[in-house]
Amino acid sequence: MIWNVEVSGQAEDDLKDLDPPVRRRVESAIDRYAETEQGDMRLLQGGNGEWRLRVSNWRAIMTFDNAAKIMRILRVRHRREAYRR
């Protein structure tokens, strides 16, 4: 595994609220990215170092700690809500 995955409490709550098939798809995409670094990943604008992984209409918002090789999942939101502050 290239990245160790840490899921924040908020992201855990977000995942619990999803329908089971959607949750499995999002978790699978996160795991796949952690293992292979393959997926629709982009750096978000704003300068705070957050990235997003697109999974259909869902977005996993995350940060990376390169020194420790940790991928921190901050939120999992629908695309219409993912970028609102």
C-alpha cells in the first residue's frame, strides 16, 4: 500500500449516511487510490492543500502527509454540497 488511510470522524459519519452500494463504491475508490494512486484526483483551489477524489456524484475531500505517507479523508459529500464552506 502506498498510502495509509485515516478517516476523520466527520467523514466516518458521512460514509454511514450513504446508501450501502454507494458507500462500497466510495470506499473501494479510496482504497484503490491508496494502493495504486489511480483515480480522478484533483487539487482544490484555495491554497489549503485539500484534494478531492471524484466517485460518480460523490466527492471524498482529503489531505496528504507525504512524510508519513498518510492520506486523511476529511469529508465525503455529494457534489452539490462538497465545495461549500
